[in-house]
Amino acid sequence: MSERIVRGRIDRSGALVSADAPLLRLQQRAGAGLGKPLALPHLARLVALAQRLHRDISRPLHTADDHSDIHALVRIIPDAEGASLEISDWRTRPVTQPQIPAIGENVVVPHGWTWECDQQLRVVALRAAPDAPPVPSDWEGRSLSELFELQPDGDGRFPVLRALARQSRFDGQHVQADAPTGRMAMTLSGDALFDAVGGFTGFRGSAVVAEDTADPVPAAMLVDPAFGSLPLSDPQFGRRIDGALRGPLSRIIATAETISGQFDGPIRADYARYAGDIAHAGRHLLGLVDDLADLQNIERPGFKAAADEIDLGDLARRAVGLLGMKAEEKGIRIDAPRTDDKAPATGEFRRVLQVLLNLLGNAIRYSPDNSLIWIRVNRDGDRATVTVADQGQGIDAEQQAVVFEKFERLGRTDSGGSGLGLYIARRLARAMDGDLTVDSAPGQGARFTLSLPARDVG
């Protein structure tokens, strides 16, 4: 049924006055029928929102009947006489048992916890499976983002906060949590809860212990945040950074985004902007934590990169895909390699992508608005190369001599970077038997070139 559109019509009083068979069947199984108020709370709430906003809205729809869970996309078009419904991508999944059990039931989540929170994300129930670590004794009264230290995804966002804004289900929220046995990595998923009249009341979900944390790091190793004098060669350095900085910063970002998104109700516009600034600064500091962890890793004796078979043209296009939106925000056009531009090379896939993201990110950050960045791949003897060039202010010869040093930001004082990115990028390039160089002059932009061992293909 995923191809057809399921249609329905709601009158001004909120009653379902016409419906295609699948929608009518849901209405009937919920105990109502045509001419009766819409009996699907999630859908009724979305209809009310569209009518209040006086504009079309499209949202995911999650509901169920006696036999299956239903996931679809609903478009609601309000008008003077009510609203029209267009439901597409209708997918059903048979129900064999509740996907997320109620806290009071005997069904439990293997290797994890079940939890429930209210609409302000305050935890109201928490229990552990028999084979899971015990829950902390002080969970009562704590917020979900405090009990579980939320980790951002690849875009720096939080699935649970997106779900809170949409009042919908979420999956894949990575977290860190403290238990009596130590620190654990877990993954949260949850369903949105609604009352009898369709009002959002919170979430009920599960927290599953990640498989790679069967031997959790003892909590005592993560308590002391005083790692400033710890030498980079100490193997505990990365863990101390994670415990002392990443968790608190994630909580700051999550709280700031909750305030900025006005999930708990409207606030003054300037306060929302302040909270957005805090979240932005927190994400910048998380980036610094990542840089410091990378620094500890690449300066460890014997550090080696993998020798993957890669294509610099493909990786350059991937980098453009990841950062294209940032460029568009400044009106910057990126002239990327064409799909048939190939430069087979040997290097570690994720590390080469990391270097290219750093080079392209810098080019976007320091280029003027409405300018051009171009990326070219080439072959020079036994070397495959990729060059990122911008139309920025350029770098003079004296600055070029220090641009790859630690914490060197060429006199910049803005919050754009840590001063470690280019140092790490060159160290990674050389660890892959390659190099990273710069060619520039004041007023003529900068051209950074990554070279790696070329790979011959048949």
C-alpha cells in the first residue's frame, strides 16, 4: 500500500466525514466512525495544529490497530470548512508483542533498562532487566538528558530533541550513563505518549547497553576532571577527556537546544537566540574535544593508518555533500570533481575524508560570501592529489611556514576552530605515506593539496 494516497476529510468540528477504506478501518477499530470525532489522537493533534497555523503541514504518522504498527506520512491541508488529509508511504508491521513495554509490565528489554518520562523530559519510572546493570539509585526527579548524557549524531543534533519537537517516536539516540558498575554507552529509543484527548504526555522507551561496552570503564577512572597535566602518551588521556568534558558539554548543548527550540513553551525571542548561541558554542567545544582526542591518538608511538583502496574524486564529492549546506548559507559555490574524475589512491578511507572535511570546512569558513571554491583531483607520477582552493584573503610566506603547527590560527581570534585541524591533517597525510602542502599569496586565496600514493587500476 506504500504507493497509493489514502485520503480523508475532517469538518470544522473535528469529525471524520469521509475516508478511504484504510483510514476508515482505523477509525472504526478505535471505536468511532464517519461523522464522529477523529479517534486517532496523534492524527487529531496534527489536524488541530494545521488549523491553528492556517497552513499545510506534513508530519510522520505513527499509529496502530489490533494487528500491526502503522507508519506513514500525512499531509494536512486546512481550509475554511475543515481540513483534507493525504496519507502516503503507508507501511505496516505485524505486532508480535509490545515494542517497548510499559514500566509496570513483566516484559523487559534484554541487556538494558526501560524508562518513562513526562513532557518536560523528567524521568518518572526506570527499571533494569535481570541481565542488565542495576539502575542508579538517584534517578528520581532527574531529567532524561541528565540521567542519560546525550551524544550528538553526525550532524551535531539529538534524535530525542527532534522527537520532542515533533512529538513522535525516535531511535538511535546514543548516550552515556552512570551505573553502580561503572560508565556505560547505551542507545535510547522511545515512543511518544498521548492522553485520551490527544495531548502529548511524554515518552516511554528502552535503553540498551552497547555491545562494545561489556566491560565498562570503572566510574572512578572518570570522576577526576583534572587531566590538564596528563601527558599525551598516557593511554588514559582520551578516556579522561571523554569523561570530564564530553558528558557535561552534551548536557549543556541538549539543555540549550531545548530552550532554543521552546519545547517547554514560548519564551522571549532574544532568550531563544542566547540559548542557540550557547548550543553553538557547546558544539564548537565538542569539536575541540574531538581534536584533542585525535591529537593524543596520532602522537602515540607506532600510530599507523590503514591502507584502503580509495578514490580521491569520490571522497571529495562526499565531503562536498556533507558541507554543501554550510557553503550555501554564505552563497558560496563549490566546483566539485565530476563523477568521472577519478584519482585512485591508497590511504585510510575515514582519515582521508577527515582531512578533506577539514580543508573544505576551512575554505568555507574563511572565504568571502558569494565566492567560489574549487576542488580538483589529479595524478602526478606515483602520487594522486586532491586540491582545495578558495578565493579568501590568502596566506603570506611567513604564515605558510607556521600554518601546520599546533594551535596556530594565523592570528584569528574568532571561534571558528581549535588551531589543531591542519596540524592533525598533515600528520594523518604523512602517516599514510603522503603529504599536505599549501600554495598561496596575499589576496589570491589559498590552495591546499593532499597527496597520497597513487594506485594503478586495471
